[in-house]
Amino acid sequence: MLAAAIVTLSHEPQHSKGIAEEFVAECSAIQLANTTAIRLGASAAYAASLVHTYWRHYREELPSYRSADCRKGANLDLRRADSIWP
């Protein structure tokens, strides 16, 4: 799934920034995926649709990649204006 690939491209650099916990890296990556997709050439609408697609499957992630705090206004919210939340 292309949506997962975009999130993965956003996820792995989080570890190089020093984020060790998978759920933190994943939540950050999902919030950054919109920008990642646009930088790779996707239109804003298509980028948003990829992020929405990924959110629909977030609950299926391994427990170590999920967090109840990965939601708008919670502890893992990066508070980015371009974040796409479900």
C-alpha cells in the first residue's frame, strides 16, 4: 500500500532524530506523511487521501506502533498545521 510506504519514509528518519519508541516515531511519521507525499510530487488532495487511508488501518498496527495519545490534542500531537487527523 502506497500510504504505508509514505509513512515509512516519514517514520525511519524519526529514529535518526533520537526517537527510540516505535509508537512515538509512528505517530510523528503519520503527521509528517502529508508533507512527505507532497515533497515527493503528490498533489495536496492525493497526499491527504494517503494519510486518511493510513489512519483507517492504524488500529491494525502492532501494539508497539500504536498509542492512545496519537490523536489531535493529545501528547503525541506535533501541532502541525498540515497534519491530517482522522
